[in-house]
Amino acid sequence: MINTLWTFGDSFTYGNGCLPKNIYAIQYKKSDKDKIWPEIVSTELNFKLKNIGMGMFSNDKIIDSIIENYEYINKNDIVIIGKTFYHRFDIPNFENNKLITISPNPENLLSENYTK
């Protein structure tokens, strides 16, 4: 049985969060065909990859995604948990009974970014 590398985190883990001036984007990611770090690590380890990262995830949602997948993680699997910006947090949206991830924008206003 092949082991699995589980990665949890925000857009950097998911693969779309490398900011243009970020060292990863400058030195390594030259095109969309280039592998992201979870793919590189799983290939080097010869592990199957389960990338559970998602763009705009708060730390609350990262923890929720770990809990939702916990029962599927096997003894010899590897789990890597990436944290996101501390200022992302979830609030309830009572209209649709879901959580909204909000984060201060550059003007120090709160803006809705992601709902699940």
C-alpha cells in the first residue's frame, strides 16, 4: 500500500497563492505547469498526494478540514499543516447558515472573501 502525504493550508498550499513578489514565484514558479510544493514533496517521497489546501482559508477552516479528513489518515501517512494569516477569521452568515471568512483589506475595512 502506498502512503499518502496530506497537506492542509491556504492558497499557498492549494497552489494559487504565490504572490508575484514572493520568493517562490520569483525563483521557482515560472509557469502554471511548474509543480507546487506539495507535488514536489509527494514526488520526492513517492507518496500519493491529498492536497486539502484552499484559497482564502482561515485557520479555523484549516482546522475544520483536518477534522473532516482525520478518519482517512493512516498510521504511516505524513501530514503537513500550513497556517494562514492571523487576521483571517470566520463569522456566521445567518442568511444561509454558513460561515464567511473575512480579512481586513488594504483600507482596513472588512471584506467577504470566501464562504463555505
